[in-house]
Amino acid sequence: MSPDQMELVRGTADVLMSIGSRVSDHFYDELFTVAPGVRPLFPDDITEQKIKLMDTLASMVGFMTHPDMFASVARQVGRRHAAYGALADHYGPVGECLLSSLHKVLGPRFTPEVREAWATLYGEIAAVMIAGQEAARGTASAGNPATA
Ligand code: HEM
């Protein structure tokens, strides 16, 4: 990400603030509409989940200027996603829903440049998460054929 893009993300990240975030409400409504197949992967009650997702994204915004922390946190979250049943193909729809939810909540603040900046951040998180997820799956299936 360029320094300008980091600035654009930081300048609009206030909408991720946890309790009562409208971003996460839109996000899950839209995700479960466009990709209903992923609904069963989540617990019935996603109240806490909404907060955790927004908190993690907020942390990643903070770690944009700390590449080691950024990679380490994204990789750990990715590793956990192997157990949740997340697949690499899910990251596209998840990213689209996130961008569209940010758009809904930010309104005119969501300029094309802001969109591009968030899309770049998401792409970087997703790439590391997918690597972590695949690594965890590789380890799990090599160590325990029952989970392959
Ligand atoms: C940038 C992308 C993503 C981020 C930052 C993210 C973040 C999180 C966080 C913070 C949690 C809470 C539990 C934990 O920390 O391990 C979580 C749970 C979960 N995520 Fe993601 N996630 C992302 C993408 C995805 C994708 C693509 C899927 C695929 C469907 C997915 C499915 C799930 C599920 C099913 C849970 C709930 C697990 C449970 O509580 O049983 N996530 N995610």
C-alpha cells in the first residue's frame, strides 16, 4: 500500500468502531444473501462475531505501518480459518461485501480512491490469511489423515 492509501484508510477507519458498528450489520446481511452457502459455517448468534471482525480489521489498520505484526496477525487469523471451513474462494465475495458495506456507511466519503485503498488493504490481509489457512490445512491433513 502506498502512504497515501494508508492515509485514506486511516481517515475512514472510524466506521469500524466495534459496538453498534453498522458496517458489520450490513456486511453479514449481504454476505449471507450473496453467499448463503457460508451461513452454516458461522454460529447461529453472530453478535460477538461482528465485533471480533471489526476489531481485527481495526487492528490491521493499525498494523499497516508494522509489516511484521501485520503478517503475523493475519497469518494467525488465517490459520484459525482453516478450522472454520473457510476456503480461498470465499475471500472474493467476503471482500466485495466488505467494500460495499463500507460504501453504505461512508456514503460520499467512499470515493473511488478510498475504495481502492480499502481494496488494497483487504487484498493484502486476504493473501496472508489464505497462506496461513492453507499451511494449517496442510499440517492438519499430513498429521491426521482423518481430517484430510
Ligand atoms: C480479511 C478477511 C477476514 C477477516 C479479517 C476475518 C476475521 C475473523 C475473526 C476476527 C473471527 C473471530 C474468530 C477468530 O479470531 O478466529 C472470524 C471468524 C470466522 N470467520 Fe472470518 N475473517 C475473514 C474472512 C473470512 C472468510 C473468507 C470466511 C469464509 C466463509 C470466514 C469465515 C469465518 C467463520 C465461519 C468464523 C466463525 C467461526 C466460529 O466462531 O465458529 N472469514 N473471522
